[in-house]
Amino acid sequence: MDSIYTELRWLPRPPETFAEQLKQLAPGPHLGDELRRLATSALDLNQLTRLARSIARLKKGGATLQPLLPIRLALLSNATIQMLAPALVASAARHGFDLELLHPPYGQVAQEALDTGSSINRARPDAVLFALDHRALALDPCPGDRDAAEATVQRALDYYRQLSDGIKQGCDALCIFETLAAPPEALFGSLDRALPGTLRNLIDRINAELATFASSTGNVLLDTAAIAETVGLAAWHSPTLWNLAKLPFADEFIPLYAEHVARTLAAIRGKSRKVLVLDLDNTLWGGIIGDDGIANIRIAQGDPVGEAHLALQRMALELRRRGVVLAVCSKNTDEVARRPFLQHPEVLLKLEHIAVFQANWNDKATNLRAIAEELSLGLESLVFLDDNPMERGLVRSLLPQVAVPELPDDPAGYARTLAAAGYFEAIAFAEEDRRRADYYQENARRASLMSQVGGVEAYLASLGMTITFHPFDAAGRARIVQLINKSNQYNLTTRRYTEHEVFAAEADPSVFTMQVRLEDIFGDNGMISVVICRPAVELAAWEIDTWLMSCRVLGREVEHVVLRQLIEHARHDGVRKLIGRYLPSERNAIASGHYAKLGFVKVQQEPCGASLWERSVEAEPPQCPPMKVISEGFLPRSKQATEEGVVA
């Protein structure tokens, strides 16, 4: 068994003074940061339990864990889950969460999900994790009986549907469904997977149907079957522990399971990383390009060291194809560092794949800050891969927001370690995700153009921007949900909505919705803004429930054009006032001046830092940069044909 998984080897070892540091934890402004720092180590089950106890002690004493974000998770299982609870709480802190775990007694899955007055439904958690294994479904193998097998699969799917419907009706929480880990015992050997009605065949079919069901209903899949297969089904399933204590899997895998649950919650809340930053020498290739030269770096097929580095390049390229942005951070002369990308025939990555290339003699923390700034992203979006333990330690010390995986001595393990760390966990995949790397790369080219033209106004005019407005619709719904749940920095309220809730807003005639896309001479930026307005308590007023923008377009004054469009529709609907609320969060300080800049007047300041702003729709909106404006699909509300115009 590969210890990379059982020991969470991508994480640094816990400090030798871990126990002492736990004792010294005390309430204070940096308590949440300190808890996260301690959690971001390869903790075993005992250490996770001790950390969870410290968290409970501090919370019981009234301490706040900011900036850890509170999240409530209900855990429903057919197995004994008490041993999992501390590991889940501590692992959640690793990913930035203050987790409150709700877990009713063993075996109460259907009762809690289907009864609208159950303890779980009354508690109204943010999400419900159905931690069910194959024993929960009472599967009755029927080898060779295709009809009976089909009926068994459909009964299982009906059960999942009932659980989902019960939670939706009871508390409208997001449901997380686990795939089933097949037991290792086989009746027919290799034929088990293919023969209808065997337990393995039934489980495979249920998992496939469950994945489709979860994605089609806006719920989330936790692929426990894949985790079990990665570490080995025989190791995962412990007959002794099941018979003795009804534990769903061997206790040595509890830290790994808890980590996967926590990273799934992080993906749900938009905390997955976006950028892979790569060192070059002895990371992307073997050797030092400045000393060894093009001919002697190890990157070729047939060389075991070279093939190990090629495997990492291949993984980086595949990550880019799914939308992860690639950047380079190397202590090197720029011209020398670029040479392998341009001249070496075996190098898979090319300069066209790299959004930002930082090769100089600055320290790597400085270069990582520059990369984040050029991409208009926070440091918490970055993953930094470097073979040098000294450089890894420096970045962890100076930039704790950046994820820095530990790498093994053997480069053959680099790609596997990066994959095991799960920094780019996803719960959905939209077509725009595939284009994300291109978006950020094009943004870097825009920054280059800005340095060449005279002044901001000339730069904005040179971009040839076209902005398009639509109401929410089925085609954009997946991306709208993703933006609402992932946008943290330029998000006025950071409210989160499920796909079901977005559809409800889309279908409600009293709610005004708007999705915004932007194109320019460098390409399509995709969907860059989302707005939801609801009727306010006072008459003839809209409350701006949600207004967010992608950080990729900051500085282009897009918000001015969005406001103009919002005012147009408000006037047509007889609305006289717009009411906006700014709710400060850990990461949205950049949006604090949004309403003041757009001519809103502050009417209320709350002790928690929130502020209320108002603006008459009769007042002339601010001047906009030159761009073509297309507004379409608003016919049911505006009774107007599709219109095109130019804002100057």
C-alpha cells in the first residue's frame, strides 16, 4: 500500500511540539489562522482527534474561530460514524472551515431524511452527507438474471431520490452522495464485473446511475469507491471492524476519508485552487539548464529520470486542458529558462501554455506575489510545486495562503503526489472551465497591452469590448451556480445558492436576474458577472441580493455598464430605487468601495461592518468606457425587442 495516501504525504510533517502548541491555543484575533496552520500537517487519527478536542474546548469557552468559515454538515450513515467526527472537524480546519457536525444515532438515515420534523431537518444544515455503503441498500445478488438486476438498480436509485427529495423538502440543504466501494470478494472472478446481477455488477451500475442523478439534480458526488480502489479494496474493507463495531472501513483510512470530505466542502464553497505554479530545474526536467545546457537536461523517453519529469509535464498539460492556469516561478535568467520550451524536442509544455513566466533572481515568495497580481487572483488560488525543500519551507513561512505540497526524493512520485493532494477538486465542470486557463492567459496579454498604450482610457478603448446581457437561463445555469459559489473577492454579499435556488430565482417573475458576458480583441472572457434583484420591503424598490464580478475584468469599469443596464430595466418596471448591501467577508474587501463609486449613498452602517446603500434610478449613472452593448432575452419583463447599441 502506498503510504502517500495513508500518511497524507503531500502535507508537511507536524511539528515536534504539536501537543504543546495545542495546549497553548487561546482565544484571540489569530486563533483561526493558528488552527488552520496546525491542521495543515499530515496528522494521524490521534492528532486529528486531539486537534478537534482543542477546537471544541475553545468554542465551548466562547472563542470565535475567524477567519475560519462556519459550515454545518449533517452526516447520515448506516455505519458507526462517531470515530469519524473528530477527524472531519480537524480536517475541515485544514481547508478553512469551522465545521459543526450533526450526526444522529446509528442507522437513522431514512427517518432523518424523510421526516420534515426530524432533528436534521429542523437544524437546517448547509449540506447533508449520505455516507452509505453497499450494506445500506440490502442488495440481493441475482447472477445472470438481467431483469432482476435492473429492478434492483432502480430500487436503489429510487431510494436515493427519496432521500434527496426528503432533504429538499425538509431543509433544502445540498446533498452529498457517496459512491459504493465494492467488496473484494468475488463469486465468478473476472466475470463478476460483466455478469448482470452479481454484487460487483450491481454496485458498478448503481455508481454510474448515482453520478448521473447527483449531477442532474444539483447535488454533489463524493467518489468513495475511487478512494477505496486507490488504496485497495481488500485493505479498505475490514471484516473484523465491521463485525466488531460496524465501522465502514479500516480505521487507518479515516484521515484520508476526512480529507476527501473536507476538500469536497471546499470545492462546494469555491475554495479549490486555480493556478499551478511550477519550478523548472529538477522539477519540470532533471538537471539545471543554466549549468547543463539543452543537450544534458533529463527529459527524454527511455531515461527513467527523464520519463518521471515528463509524467509531471503531462499532468500539468492535462490540468491546463481542464482549466487550471499554469505559471512558472524559477530562479534563473529569463532567456535561459525559456530555452527548453523553445528548443528541446521532448518538452511537452510550451510557452503558449504558460500564463505568467517569472524567471529571475528574486526570492520565490516575491515572484509568487507578482504572479498572483498579474492574474488578478489571491494567493490562496496558487499551488507551488518545487523540488527544493528549502524553497518550499520559505514559501510556507512567508506565504501561508499558498499551497505547497511536499515532494518525494524520487521524481517518479511527483505527478502522483500532486494528484493525491486534490488541490483542484471539482464538483462540476462547465464548458467555461475548459477555457479558464485561456482567459487568464489572455488577461496577461491585456496587461502587456496596457503598458504599451497611453493611459487607462486609451487602453480600454483599444480592447474593442463587447458586453452581452441575458436573464438567467438553462444554458448558463451551471456556470451561474459556479460563479455564485466560487466568487469571493468581488462579491458584495458572498451569498451562496444551489442550482435549485438559482432555478427558483430564474422562474420567479418578481425576481430580476442578469448574467453578463464580455469579449474583446484577445478573446471571449466568458461569463464575468451575475446580478440578482428582489423586491424590497418598501414599494417601488429593488434590493440587490447578489452582485458579483470575476476578478479577471477588474479595472475595465464593467460595473458601470452593468449599473446602466440595471437602471434601464428598473425604470421600465416602475422601480424608483435600488438598495444594495455590502457584507464584508474575509476576502471581499476589494469590493468595499463598489457602491460609493457608482453613486449610491450610504444610509446605514451596522456594527458587524455591513453597510446599506441606496440610489435613485432617476439619477444619471456614471460615464462608461466605450464598448458595444448587447441586451437580449429580457422580452417577458421588458416587452422590448432585442436591442443593440454602443455606450460611449
